[in-house]
Amino acid sequence: MSQIHSDDGRAEQTEVRCVLMRGGTSKALFFHEADVPPPGPARDRLLKRAMGTPDVLQIDGMGGSRLVTSKVAIIRRSERADADVDYTFAQVDVDRDLVGYDANCGNISSAVAPFAIDEGLVAVTEPVTTVRIHNTNTGTLLVSRVQVQGGKARVLGDCAIAGVPGTGAEILMDYTDTIGAKTGRLLATGSVVDTLTLRDGRRIDVSVVDAATPCVFIAAASLGLTGSELPPAISADRALIETIGEIQGRAGAQIGLYKSWDQMHLPGLPLAVIVAPPADYADVNQAPVAAGDCDLRARLVFLGQCHDSMAGTGSMCTAAASRIPGTLVHQAIGERSAGTSTLRIGHPLGVMEVKVVARAGATPAQTAFEALGLTRTARRLMAGTVCVPVE
């Protein structure tokens, strides 16, 4: 870090080296761990100030006033024998003075290997470099396969993903080693379906699954929804958001993340995923999505807002849940889709395909996965320094 001084010699701002990267349908500031303070209040202040948090517009920072553009990745060479780099993810809230480290972000994970390659943190082989990523938030290992040319991660290609204009070089992300990422169990409660009783007496069936990140799955109909609602409508319905928050809190307490349901904290695990069987709907750009083009419809809610598309880790957990007999996700997709090697998730920006190959166990909880992954693209957008005012 370097400092910018005023005319009288006082340091007014600190410059911190960073790279702005898009990973999948999210964006983040990428830092070398050596360039930021150690974990604690000083690091949190730096990240919040760099993003411009708390402020709904994040006008005095690099954030884009949306949760998907208010993210941070902190990278270093790993000392583990089974990993090449360590990656810490931070979710910086927008209008609240908060930073969360409890979970990983699948979309940002897809940019970790390209960053590590371009920054010289890993050995490069062409045409494909495999990078083993230790996610410190969950303690899990991810494997990323990146196309390389001239010693750098390729950018151009013919891979298209819903929610990102154009095409890019394909990045293959393997999440097979992330089962039980937070709780140590695929079925976090031990059951395929649990019934939660809310404060108002309503009883809501849920499935709580932990793969890549723990998620609580809720049938759209049980919330009075069709499953085709879009983020603005869901986020604006505060009664609905409060109900979903209570469901998250109660599920989180049940699996040991909180002492009581009303003590849920950032980033609000388990993530809430509203699921419904396939049906025709229009995405946020008013483009039609046909029922035959997806295996289920899904809307993900975290931090009191509906995700603009679908979280990468959320998609992994949804895919895993779809192969566990009896879960609400399995019920939504039906038997036909359950026998395929991909899950097509209809989300607010279109349809994403997830690779999932499962092997049945003696019980649903013993379902094993031979493949669990997704295809993403990533791109380095800007490199330089971010200026943070001195306290």
C-alpha cells in the first residue's frame, strides 16, 4: 500500500493494488492478501470504504449499488499440498455497514484461477491450466480448468452464459469436493423434507441441503407464488421477504448456524431458493423462456433481496438437491429430468446448465456425486489501485 499526501504532508488516502474482475454474473475487487490488512476491523473498513458502503448508490466507492457487484476476493499462494491458491470471499453489503465471510460465491470463484494465472501465482500450462482452489470461507477445494494462451488466461471464446452479454472463453468449475461445505452433511437436518412452524402459525415444508453452500429450498406455491416472479417484485414485497428471512433463520438454527432463529447474520445462510416446476415465463429482459427449455424455475434470496440471476454456489446446491429423492427440488423437476447428466435452472436472466451426475446410496442422505460443476466465463476488467481515505 502507498499513500497520497496533501500539500502539508499529511496522508489523506491510501492506494491499494487491486484488479476488478467479472466472474460469471458477478463482479469483484481482487486483492493479493499481502496488500490488505489481516482479518479484523482494519480489513473490514478497507473493503467497505473501497466499495462505498454503506450507501444505497455506493457513490463514493467501486460498488455498483447491487449485491452482485459489491464483492471482494482475497488471494494468496496456498501452503496446502492439495491446493495452489487460497481464496477468501467477502460479501460487502450495500446500504448496511456490514461485511460477511461465512460463505463462498460460485460466480466469483470462476475468476480466481484467471486472476492467479495472470498474476503469476501458479505454474501455467497450455492450452489448459488446472488450478486447485482452497476456499477459506468453507474449507472446501474447488478445481478450475482455464484456457491459456501466451501465458495468460484466455478471454475470447464461444461460451455463452445467461446474464452476460456476448461470449467468452469457457472455464470449467468442479465442485464435487464441496458436499457438506458448512455442516459436514449433504442433508443438513438429516431429512429430505422438514416442516417449519412460523410465528404466525403457518407451517412451511422445506428441504435443507448443503453442497457448495447450505440452501433452504421452498416450494413457490407454499409462499403464494407462481415461481415466475422476477427480482423487483420479490424484493419489493417486504412481507414475503420477512417470511423468507424467518424461514432462513429457523432453518439455520436447526442446523446449528445460530443459537436462535432471529440471530441470523450476514450473509444469511442458508441461502433461500424458491423452486417451482417448469413453465413458460418472461425473463427480466422480457425474453420468453419456454417450459421445455428448463427443468425447474428457481429464485434465490439472500440479504433480503432476490438475486438478479442465480448464485453459482446456489446452483451447485440446487443441482445436488435435484438428485436426492424426496427433496422439494427433486419433486419440482420430476423423474424425467432426474435421470439426465445436467440440470437446467430457469432463473430471472434466462437458463443456466449445471453438470450433475449422482450415484444413489442406501438412503437419500448417502447420495454420492461423480460430477458436480458448471461452466462460466470471466474477464479482467481493470487493474490499478483503489484509493481509500485515511481515518
